[in-house]
Amino acid sequence: MDIAVIGSNMVDLITYTNQLPKAGETLEAPDFAIGCGGKGANQAVAAAKMGGSVMMVSKVGDDLFAPNTVVNLQQQGVDTRFVTTAPGTSSGVAPIFVDDESQNRILIIKGANQQLKPADIDAAADALKSCQLIILQLEIPLETVYYAIDFARQHDIKVILNPAPAVADLNIDYACKCDFFMPNETELEILTGMPVTTDEEVKLAGQSLLKRGLKNLIITLGGRGSLWMSGDSVHQVAPTAVKAVDTSGAGDAFIGCFAHELVKSGDIPAAMAQASAYAACSVTGRGTQRSYPDAETFQRFLN
Ligand code: ATP
């Protein structure tokens, strides 16, 4: 394996409706869909679809959703030997309400993801040691994230930390032990308490984090592109112009593709350029994982 994602999986329960019920009221909604999501799983699937050799360390619940999650990961080419069941627990689920204007209202129940513990990293240690890169997000307990970072440092494995969803009490010392710290602009704002409305403000907020000892900071800026900051250098990547249909999961598409390209070439600007185009391609389709192109479809998008 080249890449290990130690992180979450969720089942998206998507109701399409313009009206939410009040307390005590029952309403009918026109449409419903189930999707596979969770930041960890999304990133693993993006990297695998691009041709990466990817394993996941993750927890599913003791319920009907679990087999579907595992089969989905396998069908996308992700190694699931270390996706295990948390007895007596529900899977992570995300009831999502989408209205006609594509506005999302999302609830997240982390469920089994909260049961992913340092012992699960120990159980996967031999397989993890063969990986070149570990990707982490914050939908699992922080103690597990910190343990994984120390494990990676001990075994000389590169680490990407995507601080999502934002956690105000993230220990920045651990972020500094990672090779890449990859927030979006909202997460950057929460972590620094600084405004991020303009590119200049984003750079100032980024510099305030770099001063605390971060090695490489890559900020995704939605339709404004992305930015890599390291030491005094700033490298900006313009977005690929597309007609966006649904931007959910774009950040995960970016990170999964970036990880795959980084392992392949070690060239950070080239990996960002590919990741930017890959994420742009993903926003042209509906859904999260289902909007991620495989390598062949992505090649056609580029041509
Ligand atoms: P999510 O949490 O839904 O996964 P995010 O907020 O973490 O997303 P964004 O910063 O919105 O991630 O987007 C990630 C990357 O996707 C951007 O840096 C950009 O390269 C690409 N992208 C997003 N939206 C667009 C768009 N409208 N047009 C072109 N590229 C886009």
C-alpha cells in the first residue's frame, strides 16, 4: 500500500425537500437518496479512483449500513482489511436536507467513528509501516489523530492532516509534526480567529500559523482556487473554470488526488495543479464520491 487513510466513513441520507417539518408535524418529501460519504472515505476513494494503492483504517457500526460501506470501499479499490465493526454502535450517518436552490442542511452523527482508537492503529501497524503517506481528518477522536501522527513520525511516514471539521482546541504542536496541513478557508478562520475574506487576509492568517512552526500549509479556497505556503514562499493555484453543479466533497477530492500525485512524483506544485483540476471536475457532478472521476474519465476532462 502507498497511502493509508485513518479516518471516518459516513452514510449520507439525503432528503430533497423545500419544507422541513415543525415539532409534531409530519410532511412528505419528494425524493430521497443514500450516498457513501465521510471525509476519510471520500479522500480514500478519490486517491484510489486515480489509481492509488490505498488502505483505510476505519470503524463501521453494528447495523445495516456497515456492509454497504465496506462493499462500496472495496468496489472503489480501497483495501478494507482494517475497517472493523464497533459492536453495539450505529454507523456514522449524515441526514442531509437539500432544497431546490441546492442549499444543504446537514446533521452529523459520528457513531462508530468515535470508536476508532489508538489500539486500531496498533492492530494495523504492520500494514501502515509499508505506506508512504498517512492522511488524517478530524471526524475521529483527537487522541487517535495524535497517536497516528506520532506513529507516522516514528516510522518516517509522511502525514497530511486535514483539520476538518474545524476543532478550535486542535493542538498546533501536532499539526507542526505533519508534513502537510490542509484546511479550507473556514477552518483557517476558526483556527486563527482571523478574517479570510480576501486573498491578502488568507495569506496573513496562513502566515500566523506558519510562525507557529507548520511545515507546509495548503489552503483550499473553493471557487477561488488554492494556496501553498511554506516558509516565506507562497504558491497560488488558480481554479479550473467549470460550471459548478454541486461542490460538496470538493475538498476531499482535492486531498485524495493531491495525496496520490504527491506519492507518485513528490512534486508539490504539480500535485496541486492535478488536485485542483480533479476537484473542479468533481464539482461538475452531483454528490460526493459519485462525482469523483476515475483516472480515465479525468484524463478525458483534461483533454
Ligand atoms: P468540502 O468540505 O465540501 O469537501 P471544502 O470546503 O473543504 O469542500 P473547497 O475549498 O470548497 O473545499 O474546494 C476544494 C477545491 O476544489 C478548491 O481549492 C478548488 O480547487 C476546487 N473547487 C471548489 N469549488 C470550485 C469551483 N466552483 N470551481 C472550480 N474549482 C472548485
